[in-house]
Amino acid sequence: MPWLNNRAARGPIAFALVLGGLSLSACASTSYVDEQIAGVNSRVAAVDAKASDAIQRADAANAAAAAAAGTAQTAASDAATANQRIDQLTARVDQLGQSGKRPRN
């Protein structure tokens, strides 16, 4: 190989070898890419499942809170009605106390 002894000839040959080596190592095979994508897809699916579960629990909590708010409004209305009746009875008891009549037992 006398042409390897020539310095001028070694440069392009070395460049071609380096370029060839880099071109072979820089390409990923489709099976490798598919494996990597499958791993990422499985993680994405797991996160999506967790997010869906969290959304369902949040919706259930929201429904329970709305039901509790409705119950609280009903209780407040019932309490207001009871207070009105107590006020009416208090006025009646006051009238009876002023008239001198004794209430029946």
C-alpha cells in the first residue's frame, strides 16, 4: 500500500473513513425507535389513566358538595320557618301572660 505512505492521500481516506463511521453510528434503527416510543406511550397512558381517575373523583366531590349545599339551604329554610313559628308562639304566650289567664297543662 504505497499510497498510504503519501501524506496527501491519507487525508481524504481518513476523512472518508471517519465520515463512513459516523454515518453508520448516527442512524437509529426503526426497532429501537419503536421500543423507545412504546416506553413513552406506556408512561403517557399511565399518566392519562391517573388524570382521568382524578377528574372522576373531583366530579364526584363536586356533586357531593352541591348536594350538601342544597341540604344546607333546605335546613336554613326550615330553621327560618321554625323561628317564625317560635316568634308567633312567643307573642301568643305574652298575650296570655298579660290577660291573667293561666295556660292549660
